[in-house]
Amino acid sequence: MGAKSSKERTRLYRARKRAGRRVVVLEFDAVELAVVLESLQFLNPMEEDNDAAVQRALGNMIRALSRGLTGDA
């Protein structure tokens, strides 16, 4: 993923906003996060060093939890 122009970042920001989405930056201990995601079966242990896989797994976990809380499960 290369550097995006200001125009492209603005376009993506507006598209996310229209879709009701938000980008959040979080900092975790890598080992603790992997243990939690693996134990809840959101992350394959073979992918614990793959940043994209960890990001997907964390997003999937948050979606599953929020759907469960709102009754959309």
C-alpha cells in the first residue's frame, strides 16, 4: 500500500463517513492480542505475525461482539 494523495485520503474519508464507518488506531501488546484472538478462534495461530490477518480477526471479533449485544447475531 503506497502513499495516498490528500485528495484520495479525503475521498476515502468521505466514503467511510457516508457508509457509517470509522477508522480507529489502537495499540496492544502483540502477544496478548494474539492469545485472545486465537483462544476465541478469530485468528489462526499460524497467522499471528500477519498484520492484515490480525486486523481482520480483531474486526471480526468486534463485529461479533457488537452484533451479540444488539441482538443481530
